[in-house]
Amino acid sequence: MTIDGGDLGCARLLLLLRDRVATLPGGAVVHLVTADPVAPIDLPVWCHMTGHAYLGVVEGADPATYVVGVAARPAPTDARNPWRAGPGATA
């Protein structure tokens, strides 16, 4: 699946990604296309926090494209702040 994040900033981009991956089965692969300059920092951290697998950047892609492997049972994030752990998340 490809998600076009356009020029969304960090918070809105993570909300979009979280909502879309919630509909996918574990093991699915998502290509996230975004112009957000902070994505290469935020995405690996978000993936680590949620249990999704950050698989890296697609070399030579323009605009930048990042690859995420969907976890079967991701850790929840805060409903309005997807960069924060949600209820029931463990450290």
C-alpha cells in the first residue's frame, strides 16, 4: 500500500499513518510518500514506540518515500497525540 502524506507536518502525518495501518494486517508493507523534512527522524521513533518495523527509505525516490512494516499487534498511541504512548502501552 502507498500512502501519500504530501506536505503534512509531523502530527498530521502520524495520524494519517496510524489510521491507515490500523486497517491493514500484520506483515503488510506501507510506502509512505512525504515531503516532511522531519520524517526520517520521526518515523523510526514512532515505529519503535508502536512496534511497527521501520524498513528505511527508498533510495532515489522523489519525493522521499519511507517503508514501514505493519505490526500484528501494535502498541497503542494517544488518540490525539500519536507521538505519545497510549493507554495500555508498556515502556
